Amino acid sequence: MRYIATRIRGAREEKGISQRKLGMILGLSDKAISAYEAGRTYPPLDTLFKLSKELGKPVSYFIEEDSHKAYITESMSKISERLATITQEIEKLKKTLSE
């Protein structure tokens, strides 16, 4: 389960925020974040959902053992988000054309 710790730290660093700032955002101490990243403890499910949202990664990214599958899951999530944005833009353009 060491991969959870590694992925939390990597996602936080990728986002460019400190353990302290992440802890403040989530209502946790920087010591709690440090313990998660060191693999001394694992975040409860509700905290994992908060981490996921704040760090911009799907929950499966943190809990999927196979890093290749985690990468694919993350990529699919990003593509889905982009697709939703593109679909919204297309609908706006269609509306503008019909006016």
C-alpha cells in the first residue's frame, strides 16, 4: 500500500502546494499529511475524497495498485472533463447561431 503515500506526495508536489497548505485546505494538520505521505497512516475514505478533489486526481489514482492502470484512469478522467467542456462550448455556439 506504499503506492498511496507516493501518489499523495506526487500529486501534492505536482500541484505545487506544501503539506501545511494542503492540511489547512482539508482541515488537517501538516503532520497528518506528512503521515499519509510517509505511509505511517492511511487517510480515511472521506479524507481520500477530499484529497482527490483538491489535488485534481480521481480517487482510483490513489488506490489503484497498478501504476499503469492509475495513469490510464487519470488520463481518462481528464479526457472526460475536456469532452464535457467542449460539448458545452458546442452547445453555446449552436445557440448563438440559431439566434
